[in-house]
Amino acid sequence: MSPIIRRLAVMTSGGDAPGMNPCIRAVVRTAIARNLEVWGVEDGYEGLINGNFIRLGARDVSGILQKGGTILRSARSEQMMQPSGQIEAVRQLNSQGIDAAVIIGGDGSLRGAKVLAERGMAVMGIPASIDNDIYGTDMCIGVDTALNTIVEAIDKIRDTASSHSRAFLVETMGRNSGYLALMAGINSGAEMVLIPEVPTTVDEIINTVKLDYQKGKQHCIIVVAEGFEPDTNELARIINEKDVGFRAWVTILGHLQRGGTPSAFDRWLATRFGVRAVEFLLDGQRGMMTALNGNRVVTVPLQEVVSQRKETPTRFYEIAEILAR
Ligand code: F6P
């Protein structure tokens, strides 16, 4: 029998992702409906180590469903990577009388959650990262909104590209994952997608741009994942130096991909994860992460999540190439 949970903590950590707020709301209100006392931890693991706890009632999460970012704020924490920080995090949770914690975030946040679980805390992780690079779940909170933002931006950039017969290199986020670039490329009809998972030589890139120009294309949109090498500016410099017909411009979308009102899909995913996270904890599950498997919300052990690399579906790369020609 797992010990009874009376006091639950909820926190967001790492890069913010659209949908974190609906997730907090779902955790808080589900927990209250199950007669738990809920505490928010502000500023991610940094706040946890410093003891930044606030009591959360049902009304404290009113009006946040449609808001980007996170009302609990977030941080990237160096301290949580050190044993001294981890010990202090557990001490803070214990001294606050917390019996269980829901941790919403990406790769680093889930590594922190795994450490807390190993140190005896009842923990449930929830995957939230626009990168969609978390092993064990089909989708993370925030991916759908970020993709919609990128596709909308590329649709606009294409207007200028076609009007002026230009090439545009559009850089997307994703750290080492090409997921966002690939899916954005397919869904915006880009001429080329460059991702770290699929090595592409500079000569191949130059040839594609040249052929597209010779075919009479009005524009050439190249979506470049931030992890691709050579980097976006260097690629534009090379294309312009080779004089292949189109001249190249660069747009780095940057942090505008992380903000904004969450899409309906992200609100629903966040809500499902939040509700189920509380239910799974009350059912006695520990050291797990909520995950989307097809259309079902399941749990995956945090140990598995952090020790495996999520593959980007490179078979979609073929689709992107076929449809671009
Ligand atoms: O993990 C989300 C993400 O936006 C990545 O795509 C990107 O590489 C990184 O965070 C940027 O982090 P920061 O906002 O801390 O510069």
C-alpha cells in the first residue's frame, strides 16, 4: 500500500511551453476535487530549492486556460544537477509536508523528477516541451501550438518570397531534434527541410536550390532546424556566394515559437495529462510520466524516459521531399 497523499505540490520547470497553464489548472482542480491540499512551487527547481511555495485554491487558477507561459514561472536550474541541490529540494518538500509532486516540463525537468523519485518522493512527470523530444510519448504539451505558429510565419514569409523570387532560410527551434522543422516543412509546403537527424551536404542543398530555380519555381523555402550544421547564416552566405538563381534571406523565428495562447489540442492534451497525473498518483503509481500513446494517456517509468532517445520519424522526411518537387 502506498502512503496516503494529503498535500500535493505542482511545478513547471525548464523552457516554458504553451499549455503549461491549462495543465496546472487541471492538476489543481482535480486534486481539490479529491480533497487534497495543493501547493504551487514557483520558479521551477530553483524555487523549490529556495522554498518558494504558494498555496493554490481553485480560484487561483481561474482565467489561465488561454494564457501562454506559466503562472508558476520557470527556470533552468544548475543547482538541481548537483547532489547538494537535490538533497535540499527533498528537504524543502518534506519540511512543507508535501506527500507528492507533479512536475511539468521537458527533458531536464524530467531528469530532476527522476532524481526526486530515487530520493523517495512520490513524483509524477508531465512532458511539456515544444521540441517533442521526450521518449515514451507521442506528443508533448506545447508542440501543436508552436507548430501552428511556425506554419503561420512561413505562410507569410512565402508571400514575400514569391513576390520577389527569393529563397528564405527559416530557422526553427528544437535543440537537437528536427521534429518541429520537419512537421512545419511538410505542413507549409517548404522546398527543403534540413534537420540534424538527416545529414545533407552543402552541395546537395545548393543543387536543390539551383534546380528549383531552373524549374521556374517562384520561391524556395528552406526550413532549418536549429541543430543543423552548417548553421542557417552560414548556409545563406554559401548560397549567395554560389549565385544559384535565388538569393537567400534568413529568418530566425526564435522565442516567438514558445509563447502565445495554447491551441485547443494543447489545452486538451494538457488537461488530460493534468487530470490523469493526479489520478495515477492516487492510484499508487510513483516515479512515472504521463504519456500519449495513440489516443490513450498511459504512464511510462521516468527511468525509461530519461535513458532513451526519442527518434524523429525520418520516414516523414521522404514525404517532405516527394511533395516538394
Ligand atoms: O527546449 C525548448 C527550447 O526552446 C529549445 O527549442 C531551445 O533550443 C531552447 O529551449 C532555448 O532555451 P532558452 O530559452 O533557455 O534559451
